[in-house]
Amino acid sequence: MARYRGPRLKKCRAVGMVLPGLTTARTLERPTPPGVHGARRRGKPSDYKVRLIEKQKLRFHYGVLEKQFRRYVKEAARRKGATGSVLITLLESRLDNVIWRLGLAPTIPAARQLVVHGHVKVNGHRVDRPSYAVLPGMQITLRDKSKGKGFMQARLEQSAANVTPQYLEFDPAKATGSMIQAPSLDDLPFQCNLQAIIEFYSQTL
């Protein structure tokens, strides 16, 4: 499956903000769009561009490809409740995102690598699928062999200073976390116009 492996700050510059799941950078040294003529671009963006950028924010942050993201939007529209809020619940419940929010990885791409390499267990069973949907009550742990690795020990020490969102709880000493409730719109770690995203896909839902 295709996956973007280029400069991550380039993606952040394209949407005009730092995406916390994509990079550990705090600010953008060059806030202008990437490209030779990025600094020269002026004028009011079209409605389509505004909606596109909002959609790309979520896609880049969670590391989801367009086809997969479209499926998430369709599933959110099918379920009861506000489509935007349900969409965030689905994305925040991804296993790779949960690993990142627990502080076990510096970014979502790094968390995805942990999952794919088989370091993570859910309810005692090894799961190697980053898109795995974590549900309330599920327990997330590291494999015993993984806990003893140097890089993992360092992450566990750093995770003590990590701010865990309210829908998760984590015990660094045991390297064990759990989802105590379903994530909500308030748990999105950056500002995003969800209505613009729904409007972007309104013709195809």
C-alpha cells in the first residue's frame, strides 16, 4: 500500500499548521506553502481549497490514505449522531493513534511501526494492524520482550510526562493502558473545521 515517506514538515506547511501526530516540531520555521512560489501566493482561497485543506489536516495527522479516509467519512455518516463527531471517534480509536496518545511513540507513524512490528497487545492478544478499532474497556499492553528493549524503556520514562487524554488511562510502571470511554470531538488535539470536511464529501456520500 502506498504511504507518504517524504518530508513531514512539507505536509504541515501545505495545511498551514503543525500536525502533532505527524511531527514533534513545535512551530513551522517557514509558515508559507511549500514550493518555489509558495511565499508569493496571495489572495483569498476558494471554498473548495478551504474544504480540501481541512480534509487534508485529518488525513495527514492520522496517516490515512484518501480511499480509507473516504470509508471513515461514509461510516460516520451512516452511524447515529453528528457526522463530524462520529468521524473523530473513529479516527481517535485507531490503535496507532491510541499508542501515540498513551505516549509510547513520539508520532503516529512511529506508533504504526510499533504495531506492525508486533510490539503491541490488545486484551492479551498481539495485534499488528494499525487501523484496529480500540473499544472502551480494551486493555493495551506491550509484549514482555518489547518492554525490556532500550528504546522502549526510554519511551516509558518519557511517557510519565505525557498528558493522557481523558478517554484513556495509562500506567507507565506496568506499560499498560486502557480506553475508559469512547473518544469525542473534544479529544481532537488541534483545530479543524469538520463541517467543511463533510461538505467536501457531500456529493459522494
